Amino acid sequence: MATNLNVTELDFADIKQNLKNYLKQQSTFSDYNFDGSGLNVLLDVLAYNTHYNAMAAHLSLNEAFLESAQIRGNAVSRARMLGYVPTSELTAKASVTIVVDVSSESGTIPGNITIPRGTKLSTTVSGLTYQFVTLDSATATRIGNLFTFTAVAIGEGAFNSIKYRIDNDITIQKHQLPHKNVDTTTLRVRVQANEESSSYDLYTKFETLLQVDGTSKVYHLQENSNGFYEVYFGDSIIGKKPSYNNIVTLDYVYSHGKEANGASSFSVTNSIEGFSSIAVTTLSNSAGGADQETLESIRYNAPLAYTSQNRAVTSEDYRAIINRNFTNISSINTWGGEDNAIPDYGKVYICIKPNTADALTTAEKNSITGSILKGKNVVSITPTILDPNYSYLELDVIFKYNPNLTDRTGADLVSLIQDTLDDFSLNNLNKFDGLFRHSALTKAIDSSDPAILSSTVRPYLFQNTVPTANILNNKTLTFPGVIYTPSGASESCITSTSFTYGNGIVNYFNDKAITDSTDRRVFAYQLVGDIKVTTIDNCGTVTPSTGTVVLNNFTPANTTAIRITVTPNSLDIAPKRDEILSIDGTRLSVTAEEDTIATAGSSGAVDYTTTSRFRS
């Protein structure tokens, strides 16, 4: 009698069928119709129970590993074993100057006044009101009738302060921050002897074991399984352990993350030490607000941070450390000086595209090279932060379609393709590894509607440069890839929008071949009718092999931006180092053409037209 039961299946139907096969092999149940009998219900229960247990075991095993965990608390726990703390939500920060005018005040005016940490300001972004608070206290001395607080750092959100009592009966006492949207970079940890004590010891966040002993005033930070951040202290071996009944004060800012980015005008909500005539001048708009680190980001960054061991040696180490400690990052690229376009040994280059701006602020750059990288990088290597170099794609899209296969009109299809181009730019470009794949774009266009039979895409690249008026300019533009070089003597690699020269005449840029050189000379010209008349014979060079355009020796009359457009030598465009590609939605030309062969058969071939690779 066969008694073996197949236990390798996980699917419910297969489990139930295995149970049936097993019972049919028993003499007791050999004549039963399991599909129609009451045993069928019992088999359902057994199969469901087995299925649930198998799924529970499967999910539990998945949750035990960082790369497969689906529950954030489990992923955070695995990342903690690698020494990684997920980045919290970040408040949008701005810099302002606050001036208190006491000229209309009577009575005794003090010589100094102080703005405490947490002083409230107000602003409006997209019609919504947000509260900002000062991130540090500041003191100003009266000069005349004015108290001037310069470069005051403010952050969006609410200021909160909580206190805990140290209980050494708890082996490792953890103090939980009650807000999930706390910005841990604003956290301040202070310890006082007791409630009556007026002095505090300020503790700093633990970063490295270097120079940390049992007397070091450091605190440890972690995210718990419920998504809240916790603070705990050392054990008098790694970090000082506060004494019994000491009072711990935690104050911080919790915010709306990226929602308040872009605020440009602020006002103080309340008076400052009783003075209400207050003017606020914005030095830098709010930026840097970001959401809490995502589960996918934790999976990616935790192993990299563990590999770097908080030491910046290779360019990948720099990327891991910055990703761990700085979250206003949409995309980041790092490379050694030996890999630079012009080798520059002894440096590592860092380029960051922030979440809500084109480039980092000076304060953010100083924070990265200072507090984040200082003490971690090799002394002989200098980290250098570059701004992203943006090149924009100007696309000519011409597509053939069969009107008999769709209810959409040609205009509807044009609108559909414009949306497809926007999606392609969002999903594939706008980052340092955002390669423009020509075939991928044409495939996306052809797949957008069954009526679209074929498409042609002509890519062009352009950059905008803002000149300085009334002086000689020297501008260098670098495009990704090789610039197409025309063979005709009168044809040019570059075209430009107009600029007004010092004599008030509208000029344009073109270039021409240089004898016995692969470089080309840029010249400026004006149009007299349809004839190009050269106004500046030599105002720069084009190096097609490196994608470099140098503009110099010209003096524009104003600061109107000049658009320089080139044709890439390849239909695929690969950005390198600090280069980022993006499709400019305002520079799209989308043309719909009915496919005459698809609608009229072989007779339609007479009127069938193909699309030229270049503009006429």
C-alpha cells in the first residue's frame, strides 16, 4: 500500500490534489468521490492550513534578508546589523537676515537681544501656509536703532522638546522621539544632573569609534521596528553613560519634508523680546526638504555604507558616505581625478543633482566637504563638488499612422506622443546614468497606439549660456558625445539664437573648418537679406571629438541667454561624469503623417514620403 504524501507543492489546488491522491491510495477511502463527499470540505481545510503555513514560512524567510524584506521594520533591523541608520525626513531649510528696529520704542533698550532656537516664522508656498523655526539661537548687538541677525538658518516645521529621566535599572534605556516625521539632523541631545540643575552637557551623535572612549559624550540613534527614531547612550566603554536620575532633554524639528521647498518670503510670527518691528530678508530660498528614506533606498545604500566602513577611499566610498548622511539627492555621481576629462590627480569629483533645484547651495556643498566628509577621506585627496552640466534634447518626431486603426485624430496622436516623450524623459533621463537610447524611444512611440506604424526621431542638443553685458566674454560649453561635423564647406556644426553686439546689430554664431585641424573656428555674423556677413572672424573654437564649444572675444550688449544647438554624431547619447540629459518639452516638433500604403495599398506608394535624417 502506497503511503507517501507529496509535500513539495505550495499552490492550494496542488496541495489539495496531493491530499486526494494520498487518500485514494488508502483502502479505507478507495471508493469515495472526494469531489462530492463531505470529505471535500475537510480537504479544503487541510489544504488551506497547509497553504497558510507554507506561505507564512516563505514570507518569514524573505523577511529575514535585507534584499527580500517587504516590511520596513524588518529591512531597518537588517540594515542596523550593517551599522546603517535610514535617513529621516528632512526639513526645507532657508537662510534669512532678521532686523529688529527699535527706533519707535520707548523706555530702556538693551544692548543685546537673543532669538531663541525655535522662534517661529511664516511663509506661503503654492497657496499653503507653512511654519518655519530658527534652528539655532542667535544674539545681536544694537547698532543705532537696529539689531541685525545675519544668515539665520531656519527650517520648516514645528519645534518640540521632551524630557526623560535616566533609569539605570534598564540595561539599555532607549528614548523614543514621538514623531515619525522628525528631522534627525536638527536633533539636539542634552543631559542635566537633575531637574533643578541649570547646566547641561551637550551630547553629539556617534559616527565612528575613532577617539571615542568611556568619557565621550555621544549618543546613538536608530530607527525602531515601528518607524520611530530612538536615542540611547553608551555603556561607559563606548560613550559616557549618564548617571541615575539624570534628565535627558531632546529637542528637534518635525516637518512636511519637501512640501515647503521654494519658499522665498518670510515673516516673524511673534515679537522678539517684546519688539515687534521686524523685517526679514531672504538670503536663500528654502530647499533641501526631502521625504524619509524609502525601503528600496535602504536596500541599496546599506550594503554600500557597510562596504565603505565610513572611510572615503574609492569614489564609490564617497558616494556611499554622502548618500548616508545627505538626502537632498535626486542623482549623484563620483569619479576619481584620474578619470576626469583632463586628468587631475589628487582629487575626487562629486556631482549631485538635488531634489528641487538645478544645483546645490554653497551651504550644502560646505556641509558635504566639511561635516560629512571631514575625517573620513584620505588626507592627500581633495573632494571637489561640481554643479551638474545640463544638456537639453530638442527632438523632431515624425510618425506614420493608419487612421483606419484608431478613433484618435492626428492631433490626438500628437498629444499622446508628447505625453510619451515626457514619460520617457522622467523615467530614463534627468540623472547621471540617464542614457538616451534612440531605439528605446522610437519603440515607446510606436507602442503608444496600434495605429502608429513607424516613427523617426531626429535628436539635437542645446545649452543656454547667459553672457555678461558690455565686456569680453569667455564661455565653455561641453556637450555629451561627439558633435556631428558636416562635409559641406558652408555648413556649420553649431547654430545659435541671436544676440545683440556692441554696435546694436543682431548677430548669430556659426563655425567653419580650420585648415589641417579637426577643430573648427567659431565666427559671428549678421544677416543682410539672406546673406551672412561676418562681424567677428574669430570668437571661439569647436572641438567636435570632445563635444566642446568655446565662445570668446565677443561683447554682447545685454544678458539675454544665447542658445547653442549642435547635432550629435550618434543617435544614442551617453552622458559622462557631471553631464545630465533632459528632453525640453518646449522644443519638441511632433508631426503626424498618414501612411498612404497602409490606407491605399500598393497604389499609395506613389505618394509615400520618407523622412530625411537632417533638417532641410
